[in-house]
Amino acid sequence: MIELAPSILSADFARLGEQVSAAALGGGTVIHVDIMDGHFVPNLTLGPPVVKSLRKTTDLPLDCHLMIENPDQYIPEFAAAGANWISVHQEVCPHLNRTLHLIKSHDCQAGVVINPATPVETLSEVLDIVDYVLVMSVNPGFGAQKFIPGTLTKVRRLVDLRAEKGFDYRIEIDGGVALDTVAEVVRAGAEILVAGNAVFGHGDPKINAAQLLKAAVEATLLKV
Ligand code: DX5
Ligand code: ZN
């Protein structure tokens, strides 16, 4: 099943509740929340108080993508603020197994993220415990960047590994997903589509989300 996860990074933060509702009306079923610390990535965004406010405005799952160093220190706070899914970057977690179990211990879905330059093989020892794998299709830090097509090889690899080994993670993709890239993304096997600029960057988020989801579903139907 394909799910659209609108990323609030490109939303109008002064009208966040309203924008999230519009994206949900357009078919978004997960709200993607980008947390950046100015160290792991060269940008700053938001923290648990904003997640707490968002929690009051939507019943949809909040997917917190932690682009921060030392995520263990903040996972309990994000979970308490209302995060439902929490993902951490492989590149900053020397004790990845422990970190993923920490997320699960707070009753959140646990995800692991890989940057464009990080191979799928670095996840071989955790693929049996993660709920989802997030493949970055841009270098993290900013919205509205250009999609990196080579990252789809990793999505295909994750599809194959799941079938071969009987894993049950879902595959999420993040960065540059838009009307001109969504078909190849879905055909590669991505199931949770993060989209920021394509949903919130212009016009009406409800219409944008609906169009993107429609294009994604059509691409799935053509896959066979
Ligand atoms: C980038 C973030 C993304 C970002 C995607 O570091 O992780 O979630 O919002 O934005 P678009 O869809 O505009 O590429
Ligand atoms: Zn993200």
C-alpha cells in the first residue's frame, strides 16, 4: 500500500495546523516532521514543543525524522510529545541496535535512515528489527532539492532483501519526490512517500497532495 507523508518542512509555519489539515484532506496519511540540529545537517528546524502542538491538531501518525547527533538523548522527549514513528540516521548511531530498541520501548515505530552515500549493507544487522527503512533521495538538510535517481538502486535492494530473508519493514523515501519523479520511485518499490515542496511549496496543499497520490497509485497499477 502506498502512503503519502507530507513533510511540514516546506509548510507555512504560521498556519501549520491548517496546512496539515489540508494535506490530510488531499490524502496524506502520515505527517513527516524533520528535526535538524545544525550539526549533523547544516540547518535548524524544530523540537518537541512543535511536535506537541502538532499532536493536538491531527490524529494522523507523526513521523519524526531525527537528523540530529546523539538521538538517544531526545527520543524519550519526542515520544512524550506525541511522535508515533521515530527514525534515526545510521551515520550518527554507533549503538544502532540499542537506539532502535529505545524507540520501540517508547511504543513508537522504529525507523533507520541512510544518506545517499550510505550503502544498504550497513543495515544488515538491524533489518530484522526495524519497522521501516528510510532511503534519503537527497542529501538531508533542506527541502526542494533535486532528486538523486541512483538512490533507487537501494530501494530495489531493500525490496529484494525483504523478500529473500522474510523481513517485514516498510520502505520510505525522502527528498525530491514530486509529480515528475513519483512514478519511478513507486516502481522501484518505495511505499511511504515523503513530499515537502511538492505538497506545500505552492498553491493548495490539498490539491497538490491529491495529485501526487493519484500519480503514485497510477504508477503502482502500471507496475505489473
Ligand atoms: C530533507 C528532509 C525532507 C524534506 C523533503 O532533509 O528530510 O523531509 O522535507 O523535501 P522535498 O520533498 O521538498 O525534497
Ligand atoms: Zn525528512
